[in-house]
Amino acid sequence: GRIFFAGYICDAKGVMTILEAFNILKKTYGQLTLNLAGKIVDHDFYMKAARYVKDNKLEGFVNFLGQLDEHDLMDEYRKASVFAFPSKQDVAPVSILQAMASGKAIVASNIGGIPYILDNGINGFLVDKTDSQAMADKASLFLKDEKLRKEFGSRAREKVFRDYRIEAVTDKLYKIYEEVLAQKD
């Protein structure tokens, strides 16, 4: 099992929540790994996170990959069993759309625009932004049930290609502009 996170390495992206959730999961799933990709934007926070990894004997299981190029990032999505995104604040995170396009099972926080992208219980699970136990519980459902993981991933992929490809987004914007212009008449 491999859990993946992509985003800035900072408190606002919920990195401590995913580390705590991973620590809970590690007690059940021995061969589990957590890969975190993203630029370190707060060095003090990163040191706190690294200390947490060390204090909980998670070295070798938790990997801070740094900022990846597009090829390596897509490779990480491909290899992941579950994508976790416990952000504390986000409008429309690209990483969730990338995970959906990669057909991944997703556990994310129920904040900002995320609930408008993910349908809870259909193509992902939404949890409270700081609830590491809930994040671990939902990720565990995916880790122990390959069929469920694939079903959610497939529905996520269908939705992102239906609703978020460039043609679909431009069509929606065009309709909005038409409605606005029609109201001016």
C-alpha cells in the first residue's frame, strides 16, 4: 500500500494530519508507505514534521520527495493506492483533479471547493480537515478493499474527464457569459 500527497509542505495543507493518520495506519498495515511531494514553503514546519516522523519511528516509511517534475509526479500518482489531501484551506486544488484523472481513490478534507469536486461516498471520501483518525479510517477502507478502491477511482476519473476537461470548462464559461449578456438586454 502506498499513500500519496501532493502539495506544499506546510501546515495549511494539513501535512501533520496526514502524518498522524499514517501513524495510525502503520500499526495495521506493515508494508505501508507515505510519499509526500511538494515544495517546502515553511522550513520550521518541515522540521516539526520531520521530528514527528523520527519520534514515531516512521523513517523509511515516510518520504518527503520535494518538488517533482511532471513526469515524476504522474509516476507517483500512478503508483499510489490512495491519494490523501487533508488541506485546511483550498479552493480548487489541482492535485485532487490530477488524482482523479489518475483514477485514484481519494480521501480529502471537507473544506473550500473540495466538496464541489469530490462527491463524498461516490468518488472519494471527505473528512474534517484535522481529523487524522477519520482520514486513517477512510484510507483503511481503500487499503483493505481493492474493489472499492478501483470503483471509487474509476468514478473519479469519469467525473474529472466529464466535468473538468478544457472543453467542458470552456463550454460552462461560455454559457455563463451568454446568460450575463442576455441579462444586460
